[in-house]
Amino acid sequence: MPSVEASSDERPRKRARVIDGTERADMDPSESSTELLSPFMTETGNTTATASPAPSGVQSDYWQAGRIKRLDMVNFMCHEKRRIEFGPRMNLITGKNGSGKSTVLTAISTCLGGRASSSNRGSNVKDLIKHGKSSALIVVTFCNTGNGAYKDAIDGDIYGHEIVVQRKLLSSGSSSYQITGPGMDNDRNRKKTGQKEELDRILDHFQIYIDNPFTILTQDLAREFLTSTTPERKAAFLNQAMFVDKILSANSRTEQSLEQLVNQVKAKKQDIENLKVDYMKRRNEFDQAEEVRNAGLKRAEIQAKQTWLKVHEHERNIEELESRIAEIERKIQSLRNADEAPQRIQQIEGQITDLDKRIGEYAESKNNITRQSEEVKRKDREIRNVISSIGVDYQQISQQVDTEQARLDDLKSQMDKILSEDAEDQKAETNRKLTAIKEKLEAASRKKVQLERELFELRSNSPDDLRSSFLSAKEKFDEASSMVQQLEREISSLKASENQRLSAYGRNFIPFFREFEQNISQFDKRPIGPCAFHTSLTDTAWSSVLESFFGVQKSTFLVFTPGDRERLRRLADKHDVRCQIALRSQSTFDYRDGLPDTNHPTILDVLEFEEEHVKLYFIDALRIENVVLIRDRKEATMFMEKAPKNVATCLALDQRRSGGFRLNKLRNGFSQSLIDYQGAPCIKTNLNALIAQKESSLNAAKADRDRYHRSLEEIKSRQRSNEGKIRELDNHVETQKRIIRSCEKEKNDLEDALEVDNESALNQLRIDMENCESALGRYKQQLSDSRNDLAEQKEKSAGFMTRLQELHAEGQEFQFAMDKLNKKKDSLRQDIQHFERLQSQSRERLQRLQNEANAKREKIQQIKLERDVQEKRAQELSVNPERPTFADGENETTLAQELAHVEAVIRNTDIPLSYEETVNQLAIAQENYRKGRESYEAFKKLFRESKKQYTRRLQALERVQQTNLGSIKRQFQMNLQRRGFTGEIVHSMGKHCSLETVDLKIATAHGQGGRQDTSTLSGGEKSYSQISLLVAIWRNIGAHLLALDEFDVFMDRVNRRNSLQMVYESLRDLESAQSILITPQNLEPGDIDFDSPLINVWRMDDPRSSTNGS
């Protein structure tokens, strides 16, 4: 028989097409899908955009939606580049073993979502990649025309007349899908790329069941089915073919759902019982609450009556008090009319005024007498001074008289000596005296020099040192005292302003700030201020320095609209408050680029701001980000001498005072100034810590003051001691000087006495005696004149004393008259005091009455307030807003008894919840009970309906199963009759219409002994029987793609031809199905009708040959 491997010229009617199978060995695994498919691209585009023409001789009417038009494989299993084109109905693929026939079905199954393990060619998709390649690509192209074309549920017909499914396999074990079509644009293509769910929808639409083993029987599965002899295995195959396993799985899930429904129904029933118990419990609680509520209403009614009784009592008290006030006012008016003390006091005060006028006149006269007396006394004092002076002169003259008389006597004695003694002896005595006097003079001079040296050293050295030490100690003592006073004032100010920090902002600031806070809602955006009020100081050591540095900026208010600025200015003017108002933008800025590069802190580091705008305002106004804080002044000075970058000012602390120093940066250096602040702090601080710090400084300052005071006292003591020594030395020096003068005088006298002779001495003595007598006469005359002047002045003094006594007598008369008038005045004042006491008593009584009246008025107000409160409470307690009427005998006691009874009822009834909560709980319990019953009935109904539907579905399934089995049996018998065989399918049914066993009973045409089991048949007869069963199953499962691999491997030529003819006739009648049959044997002209347009034959290349298949 001729071979079917002839060329296309020898068999022009052949439906198979030859495709170039040239392989590219240098292909990069990372190439895109389009690059991998480049050998298969047509002239007009790639395979995904252009439809392939139908094989020659095949009518386009056979191409229905869901038919596979072609298969492209790149680096898949044994194929490097391969395209297979299919016919719309029956496709036969032939070729030798190893040519890659079975790979075709594996490729289709894998591309359409099948697992690699189901093909028995590998456990993972990476096992399906050609050896030495890193990726593989499979492309299946579906026809998508006609009424059965697939359309997207949202986008509609987006694929066009073809749907191209691509699956790319990677050596890493991963894969990706891409579904395209000629009708898709790029955006839609990207949208649908990689959607496995879309592929499942497409396959379901085309009724292609990849997971059903009977739709695509691979080589291994076909051999197992054809050679299987176990009835149970045949039953399992048949259950899978008719989707019974899936139906059983669905039924199992349905039974589980029904069981869950039963449990839910039971649970709902139990819930209903619980809800009913809860409802009855809530009902009982409601009845008790209703009883308590009624008792509460009764209690409220009784309490309202009690309250109205109190209102009536208050009104009676008000009437009594008003009556008493009227009586008091009458008494007050009576007292005012009967009081004549003011008129009497006014009359007496007039009399006292006249007396005062007369007393004034007498006093003026007495003053004149006093002035005259003083003048007389002054003149008397002058006379007495003159008398005293004359007395002194008299005494001095008397002394001079005595002195001259003594001198005269001495001269006479000397003259007598000269006349009576020997001259030589006298001269020797004079020399002896002169020697003694010289020695005494020399000793006195040495003593004087020594004392003067000591005095000079004491005056030249100590005073300056002591004076310098004294001035230094005095300066330090004054400074320490000033520091103590300042710290005491600051501590007192801090303690006084601890709770009144706003007072530090100035006069009238507190009422201004209160009104500002009250009217804050009138501003468009809340102003911020004062700025220091929103600033906190973390290091209190800088409090005084920073208070002074910020100055008036502390009281600034920040506003954000011009209207708010005007409102705030008017409010400040109203309270006469002077504060800055700054209009600011609500935006912020970054100041960190201008910060100084130093380890020393800036003002920003010791302050905390409640508002960011306050910090930005201080940065704008004072550049506080460039102000560095250094505690030591010397260190600060050295720091500023280096002209640091981004530093405008440096502040340092004064270690001796509470203030500090400010060092400002200038163009050619920097300037220093002392800053200090006295007063309560405006910036927020820990006042206790600040006060403690100030008290510590105060204690240190007091210690310094006491130390300087002790030093000062020591210096004063030393100074007084030195002054005493100086005075003592001065006295000693003066004594020595007097001794020296006396000695020098005596020495001179003695030396003069030695130089003259006796006659000259006598002459000199006579002259001295004459001079002395002359002086004595003058002194005696002066003494007589002094006695006369003294007598005259004493006479004048006596006259002044007489005049003074006369003036004193006149003064006594005026004083007596004044005392008499003053006594009368005192009597009148006593009368005034008497009338004032009467007036005071009257006023006190009047005040008591007024106080009593005011107290009663206040009591009336209190009673009215209590009455209003009671009346309001009574109206709140009363159901009827009108005042109730009280029955006879109904009083506070009876109402109290009724109230006690009602409260006993309320107290003895235990209600855990309020009435409203109890009502809500009852409503909730009632609603829950109703919903529970509805839910229970709904679940019961759902269970019954589900059970009923499940039973009906099982019955329908059983009928369908019986129908399908009957159809399969009839078709199986018809297929056997083609060979002259007879047979039947013997089966047993299990649960839910599933097949437990299936066996075939076959009787061949030449067989003997009736129908037998397939195990007794030959290999070809057994395969034919199994093919007959498979074809019968195909006609009943409704799949649109059917494939079978190596179905004739165990058949002889006759069985193979009959099988092919049977399959062809069966598939010819299945117009909706496309089939692929793979056989390793060559086809001969008698095996199949090659002229039929329904048959497409594809010959695979030999594994050893590189020629193309046909």
C-alpha cells in the first residue's frame, strides 16, 4: 500500500499545510513573545493581529467560535520552533515515536491552564522547557466568529475574530498569561494581560474542559484507559467523564450546608427560648419599674405639695417681715424728728468760735509781752556777758598785779642777794645750774626727736593704708547693702506677683486683658498676646537679663487682620493701656540657615514658645536666633573679640548683681553695656525656683555685707587706736617742747648772768624794778576802772530784771484770762460732747433700726430666693402648673407619712435600671424575640426549601444519570455492531447516582460461549471495545474539544481501520466538537477518507530528519 508521506505535488487534495521548521540555535531566552514568534509572523503582521487563512479546501462555515486554528511552540519540550495548524473538525496527527506528537496535546493543555503534573511529563512548568533554554512560549489561536463568539462582559467584542492565548514558561518555575486579539488596542491589551480568570471564562464559554481527562486523553492516560481491566477503575473513569465526581463534591458541600442549617435551626430555637426567658424577665422588670414609676410620680406629687407648703410658709414670713420693716421705718422717722442735738451743737460751736477769737486776741497780747520779755532777756544776757567779760578782765588785771608785785619782790630779793653774797660763789652756782640745764635740754631734745619720728611714722604710714582700706571696705559694704536691698525688693515683688503676673505689664492691664478674653469671639482670628504670656523660660538664671533685653516687645499683641488690629487698639485705648500691636502674616518661614555655628546656647535654646508666631515675631523684631548666652563676662568678651559668624549680640551674667551685660557686634569690634531689670517677671518662669535662686543670692549678699561690715569696724577700731596714739604722742612732744623752751630760757638767763658784772646787774635790777612799779601802777588803775564799769553794768542788769518782772506779771494776767476762757471753752466742749453722745446714741439707735430693717430686707430677699427656688421646684415636681389645694387635715405631718409609705415601696422594690432604660430593655427584648422567631422561621423555611431542592436535584441527577448511561449503552452497542460484536455495560450504582463498578461484556463475531469479560479478548479487540466506549462517552459529555493520543497502539490493521471509521462517523455527527487524534502509525488510503473536508491530517517530522512535516 502506498505511503501517505508523499509530497504535496503527488497529493494536491491534502488538507495539511507544511510549515518551515528551521530552528534558531542562537535565540536569547529573555526575548519578548513577539521576538520568539518572529519566524511565524506573516507579511502583514504578527500572529496575534492577523487571522490565518483556512486550509485549502476547507469551508469557512466549519470555523465556529471556540475552534483551535493553530498552535505555536517555541522551546517547548522537544520543539524549538513549531507551528501546527488545525482543521475545524477532525485532526489526525501522525509521526514516528519521538517526533513530538504527544507534545501537541501537552502544549494545548498547558497553554489553556492545565497543570504540568497532569501530563506526566514533569512536576513543574520548568520541566517542560527545552533543555538548555531559559524560557518557552506556547500560543493557541481560537476562532471567535459567529453567534457563539466570546464577548467581554464589560467591554463587549474587544478581541475580534480571533482570540490568541499565550503562556510563557520561565526556568524559575513561574509563568504568565497573555490574551489578545486583532480587535484590541494597546490599552485594552495591557488591561487583559495576564488574566487567568479571563481565560477560564473564555474556556467555559467555549465548553472546553481542560481538567476532564476524557476531553484530552494524553498518551499515558489513554494507555491506562485502554488497558484498564478493573471494574472500579472503569467506574472512576466514567464518573470523571460525566462530571459525577464534581457533582458528588457539590452534593457533599450541599449536605454540609444542610447540616449547618440544621444546627443553625437548633441554635435559633435555643436562642428563641433564651430570648423568651429574657423577654419575660424584662417584662417583670418593666412591671416593677412601672410600679416604682407610679410610686415615683406619687412621691413627686407629695414632694410638690410639701414644697408648696414651704412656699406658703415663706410668703407668710415675708408678710410678717414687711410689717416689721414698716414699723421700724416709723420709729426711724420719729427719731429723726425728735433729735435737737445738731442745733444745740451748732449754737455751742458758735460760742466756742467767739471764745477762740478772744483767746486769740489774748494770746497775741501775751505773745507781744513774750517777745518784749525775750528782748529784755537778750539785753540782760548781753549785760551779763559784759559783766562776765569785765570780771574776767578784772581777774586778769588782778593776776597781772599779783605777778608784777611778785616780780618786784623777786627783783628786790635779787638786789639784796647781790649786795649781800660773794660774787665768785654766785658765779660758780650759776655755772653749775647752766650745766644741769644744758643736760636737761639735750635730753629733752633727744626725747622730742624720738617722739616726732614715731609720730611721723605713725602719721605717714598708717593713715593712708587705713584710709584706703576704709574707703575700699566702705565701698564694698555700700555695694553689698545696695545688693541686699535690691534682692529683697525683687523677692518681695516676685512673691507679690506670683498670682498676679499680669500686673507686671502695667497699670489697667488686668481689666483690659479680662475684657479681651471675654470678647475673643468678636475677632476674625484669635489674636496672640501678650507675647511674653506665651513664652516660658527654662533657665531662671537669665530671667532678669532677658526681661530687660525684650523690653516693650514682651507686651506686644499679634493680630492677623487689619480689622482685628483696630478692634484691639480701641480696647487698649478704652483701658488706657499702652501695648504694641503687630500685624502678622499667618505664613511661617525657615530661620535655621541663619543660626550661629557655636556650642554656646542662644535665646531660642532657653525659651519655650506656646505659639510658633510668637517665636517668629521675636526673631523678626530682636533677632533672638543670633543672640548667644554666655554666663561669664570675660568668656563672653573673648568670644565677641573673635567676631563669630551669625552672632549679633552676646548676653552675659553679672556675677555680683542680678543683672548682666550686653555685648553688641559693631563694624570695628563690639560695645558693652550694663543691663538690669527690677520688677515682677513677665516671661513665664518657675517662680518658686526663681525665688529660691534670688533668696540664695540674698543670703550670699548678706554674708558679704556682714563680712565687709566687720572689716569696716576693725578698720575704725584701728583708726581710733592710732588717733589715740597720735594724740598721746602729740602731748608728749608738746611737753618736751615746753621743757625745751623753759630750759632754753633759763639757760639764756644764766648765760646772761655770767656775762655781766654785779654793778651792771644792780643797774639792770633797778631799771626792771622801776618798770615793774610803773606797770603795777597802770594795772591798779585799770583794776579801779573795771570796778566802776562792773558796778554800772550791774545797775543796768537790775533795771532789766525789774522790767522783766513787770512783763511777767502782765503775761500772767493775760494767761489767767486765757485760762478762764479756755475753761469756759472746755465746758462748752463738754456740752458738745454730751450732745454728741446723745446724737451718737440716737444715731446708733437709728443705725440699729436701719440695720434691723436692712437685715429684714435681706432676709426677705433670701426668703424670696428660697421661695422662688421652692416654687420652681414645686412647678417642676407638679404635673399641674397651678398651685394645689390642700384638703382638710392635710399638713406637713400627713404628707411626710404618705411620702414615707411611697418611699418604702420604692425602696423595697429592687430595680437595677431606670424606667426609661427598663422600657428600652423591654422593647429591645421584645424586638429581639420577634426577630429571633422570624429568623427561626426563616431558617426552618430555608432548610425545608433547601432539603426539598436537594432531594429534587438528586432525583433529577439520577434521571439524567440513567438517561446518560442508557445513551452511552446504546451508543456502545451500536459501535460494537460495526464489527459484528455484541455486548453490554454492566454497572452498579453507589451513593448519589455515582458508579461504583463498570464492566464490559463482549461477544465477538467468532466468539463462542456468549458474552465474556474484556480480559479474554485480544489486544486489538480489547482496544476496539474501549474505543467504542470512549466514543459513546464523547457523544454524551458535550465537550467542544476532544483529543486522544495513540488510541490504536495495540490494534491490528482491521481493528484500526474499523476504529477510525467508527470515530470518524461519530465525530462527524458531533458538529459542535473539534477533535485531535494522534497515532504513531502511517495512514493508508483505505484507512480514512482524505477527500472529506472535515478531516485534516498532519504529519510530524521524523526525529532524525530536519525536513518539514506534511
